[in-house]
Amino acid sequence: MSEERKETIERDDGNETRRDFLKTMGVATVAGAAALMAGPAEAEAKETFAEWFQTHYALMTDEQKKECIERLETRYSEEFGKKTTVSESPALKGVLFGYALNIQKCIGCRRCVQACVTENNQSRHDPEIQWIRVLKMEKGSFAFSADKLDKGYPETSPIGDYGIQVGGNAYTPVGISGETQHYYQPETVPEKDAFYFPVQCQQCEKPPCVKVCPVRATYRDPNGIVVIDYNWCIGCRMCLLACPYWARRFNWGKPNLPPEEMNPKTHYYGNRPRMRGVMEKCTFCLQRVREGRYPACVEACPVGARKFGNLLDPGSEVRKVLDTKRVFRFKEEYNTFPKFFYFID
Amino acid sequence: MKKMISFVTDFVSYAIKGGAKYYAWLLFLLFFVLVGAYTTFRQLTEGLILIGATDQGMWELYMSNFIFTAHIAAAAVLVVIPAYIYKRKDMKELAVLGEIIALSFVTIGILFIIYHVGRPERMWHFIPGLGYFNIPNSMLDFDVIVLNVYLIVNLVAVFYLLYKKYIGQPINKKYYTPLIYLAVAWGPLIHICTAYVLSSNARMHSWATAVLPFAFLSMAGASGPSLIIIIFLLIRKYTRLQIDDAVIDLFSQIIAWSLGILLLVLSSEYFTELYSSTEHAASIKYNMFGHNGLNAYVPWFWLTMVLIVGSFIMLLIPKIRKSYNRFLPAVCAVVFLVVLFEKPVILVFPAFVPNPLGEYTEYYPTLVEYFNMLFVWAVGFIGLTLLMKGAIGILTGEVRHPDAVEVKGGVK
């Protein structure tokens, strides 16, 4: 990694608590005001009732869809105090979205995480939800440690001490467990002797999460993105259990989304505010990519490690990466066929 | 219709009458219902954030207990099988008690699933016609179907038999026998299905194993008859219903050999994982030995193993099997509790460690979670107690329609 690319990310730990406090105060004020201004509870009850009875979005008639979108727009606009649009733009034709990530370039700054949270209206705290986790790995320690090489002892036997090794590297956990962490808090990134491996929804061709969903609340859309109908999800968490990438998140409580930080440009399957007790996950910023824009994480990456495009278009950036770079998929042994590729130059 | 109403009123008025100990037991359960009603309200309004589950360990005490209730519900057919398949005369009367156990525990299990779900008010999405079943892909759908069918089959069978007995008519074997055979086949089925809900997740290394249904069925064979023995011993002591020693002996044999099979299943699982010791063994190793100081489940693991082996050896000794008033109920209580506690501390919580990204997390249940769990258990046990009491009244002939005539082969 060259020095020019090395970026210093200042951490304003001192200010953070103060800012959080102000944020909380802001929420409290708005909530109080909303409580005072709340209209007749009857209208609200009617809305909730209608929402409770609404069917699976894919099964709705055009009229029902329109009604549902209007209801959501009104509710969100009132709740967050700003004009909110809920798009229902359809999937694009002849497009299969793919993503490629250069792990050689990634510096672990987590700007993608920040951009994702801001764009996609995730709950900021209790529960704190982030769709992208950046794993930090020590260089040269992946199931191997140079200073442990001569630790331990080989098993003895009558024909010489050539048995399997006991202790040392042989007692290091294998695979990913124990080798990575995603709660790192350094002063600056990238850290010496570390490399980074961001993980988010891999948008599998054979998604285990879709297979296990008992009510088909989650499914693969025509562009290959795995989406969730937040109003159909019953919150059984089978998908969270099935996902080998730990890419899904559950709204354990009512999401805490400060109105001033809320992104009012939303999509039904994408970043519209979620409710308590439903799943959510990365949708490649569905609300953006269906309009021909890049996902927020691609735009935010300061080192250009993230590439995105149409896998069916031979001229697209992501196809060029697949054709010319050394590419691998994460956890291929699970037979999920991710459309999220990792590569090195 | 009039007979039906008097059946219900007579049944209920007999069931709620009892001695001081009986009322104490019901009041004890009622306490947990009252406290649990408050915690349930809180969970329904504030969400699952009040319980200890996280995105890392997403199955809580509810699901752990649900699996256990499926054990007991499946094992209840062990009372029905000797009576109806092997035609044992001394158990014919008791078969209905087995079905009541199945009925109560399926209900408890379904309640636990409702507590597990994030938005229980949307569970109408499961109703055929209104909602959508993701069949044949989702194992949970199959589980929902088999549990509900089992509930209905047992409900119908219990009601039909008790009602016929109450009005003094012989049962119509043409309807009743197929129903009983269906219940007998369905018992193991609900349990195999529940095991598939777990073992179908390839990323859960300690669940994605072919021995899981066998482990479940053998644990069912151990824990179910333990509860049945305790209940039967209590019935024998406090009611007029007679239960032969031979019946108790049969169940203690079943427990012993279920534990024997369980030991084989567990040892082959642990051997297969630990010999090659690949990534798949990570959660079992964590459970057995801990990881970098995280070892909350280690003592539980070894205690469970010691108690399973110990109970197996104890039950091989005829003297203990025959000690109906001292050692046998004690061993049964141990087996029941071991299998119950095994669920969270061995089967469920350590299975989530490490998570797919290699994170080690320990699970800490919250008070709300404990009280909700106790609420469900208390509701279930109140139902079980009342149903048992009423059924015994009918079986002994204390509850009977005024017009009823004595049927042949009635009460002993």
C-alpha cells in the first residue's frame, strides 16, 4: 500500500458523547412536540389496521400498491417532520448487479459503513445496526504465526518424533474464528501489519436466507438483489440463522432514527424506515441503483476499492475486474454463489 | 348439545376442586402467570430488545424451551403405543393421559414460538389462503404444519374419548383407532421436523449434523417418560386411579435405554467432530473447553455429561428402578432437568459461537426473558394439571353424566 493512499482518520472521541447527547436531546424534543401535535388517535389506528392487513407487496394489485405507498409516505412525513417519498420503481431490465472489492486497496477506514448508515436509515443506537462489517486481520497470522512455529512439540513414537504437532500453531483455531475482529478502534488507519476484509450481504444466487423464510418475505428480485418486504416479515429470524456471512440484522427494538438524520428519499424495498421486530440487510442501495446511481458505499470509498456494475454487460467495470484480476468469493464451500467478489491486483 | 354443556361444566368443576396441596400448586403457578403477564406486556410493546438475544446469538430461552417441549410432546406417544399397538391391557386407560401430556406440551411449544417471533401480530401470514407458505423450501413451515396438526389430533382424540366415557357410550373404534394411529405416527414426526429446522442450517456447525434427529428422539425418550413416571406416581398416590408397577417399570426401562442411545449419539458426534478437529469443531470445543477465558458453558457441559452417564448407570440397577417412592422419582427428576437445561447451555447458546465472522459471544438471559419463559411454563402446567385432574375424574367414574350407564371394561 503506497504512502499517498494512507489516510488519517481523526477520531473525535471527545466530542462524540457530547454530540450524541445533543442528538438525544433533539430526538426527545421532536418526540415531545409530536406527542403534543398528535392528531386524533383514530386516524392512526386506522392506518395501523390497514398496514396490519396489507398483503405481500408482490401480490398486491396496482391500486393496493398505490394506496400502500401513499399511506407510508404520509406516515413517514408526519413521523420525521419532512416530506418523504417512498419509491416503487421497478427492477431494471437485462441487469444483474455485481460487486467487486479490492482487498489490497481497502484501508479499513469504514467510510463505507458511515455512508451506508446515513443513506439507508439504519437505527443509530439500541439497536445499533450496520450492514457492512470490516474485518481486521493481522498480516501473516491467518492460521499461521511465525513466532509460534517452533512452539509445542511433535508427538513421540518408537520410530522417531515425527508424529503430529501438539501445541503451538497446531492449537490455533482454524478457519475464520479467532483470527479476525471487527471492533478495532485505532488512532489511524491503515494499521501496520493489518489488512481489512469488508463483509456485507453477498447477494447470493442461491441465498440460504431466502430458502428458509417461512412466509417468503425475503426474495431475490430480477436484478439479483435479495430484498425484504418489511411489512410482510414476521421476525422469526430464520434468515439470520441461515446466512453464512452474518449479513442480516434484526430490529430488536424500535429503531432510533433521529429525524434530522433521516434520508427522505426512500424505496419500498430499500431504505424506508423499518419498524420494530423485522429483519433488514444490504440491498446494494436499491433506491439508488434502480435509478442508475452507484451504491453509497461505492461512492464513499476514498481509495476506490469498491467496484459495482452490471454483470450481464461485458463492458462494465465489474466484468473487467472478473476478466483481468485474481478474484475469489467468500465462503465458496457454502454453495451460495455470491455476486459479491473479492479481488487483488 | 345439552350433554356437551354438562360435560364441560362437570369437567371444569371437578378439575378446580382439590385439597390444600392442589390449591397451593395452582396458586404457585398463578404467581408466575401474574408476573409474566406484566413482562409479556413489556415485550409486546417494547420488542425483543428486552431479552438477551443479539444478532450473534439469535435464539433465546424461548426456542431452547420450545425444543424441549417438542421432546415431551413427541414422547407422550410412548404411553399410547403400548396400549394401542401392543394391546397392553393395563395401559389402555392411561393412553388418554399421554395424549393430554402431548396436548399440553404442544400448546406450550407453540406459545414459545409466539414469544420468539418479532412481530407475533403478523402470524396470520402463516394461515393458508390468507398468507403465504414457502413450501417446500422452509423447514419452519413444515414444523408449523405438523405441530398444529398434532395439536388438533390430540385435542380431538382426548375430547372424544373423555366425552364418550362421560356419557357412558362405547367409543366408535372406526373413528378412534385411525386417529390414535395418526397421533402415534405424528409424535416422532413433529420432533424430526423440529430437528430439521435446526440441522438445515449449514453454517451452524454443531447443528448441521445427521445425528441431530436421533439425539432429539433419544432425549425425548429419556425426558418424556421421566415426566410421565413422576406424574403417574403422583396420580397413584393422590387419586383413586390405579397404575400398575409394571407400567412404571416399562417407562424406567425406556428412559434407561434412551439414555444409552443418547450416549452413543453424543459420543459419535463428538468423536467425528474432534478427531479431525476442523473448523466445524469450533463450537463444540468452545462448549467443552471455553475460548480465551470465555467459558460460561464449560461447567454446564461437563455437569450434563456426568449426569447423563450417572442416570444411565443408576437406571441399570434394578433396585433403583423398583424404588418407586425414593430413588426412581429422584432420578427421573434429574433426567428431566438435565435434558431441559441441556437445551440452552449445550444445544442452543454455544452453537452460535463462533459466529460466521469468527466472533465469540456469551449469552446472558434477562429477567424479562426468564419471567416470560416461566409464564409460558406456568400457563402450560396449569392447563396440564386441570386437564389431568378432570380426565382422572372421568376415568375413575367420579365425573359422569346422570344418564350414563356403566360400560363394560370401564373402571378398574
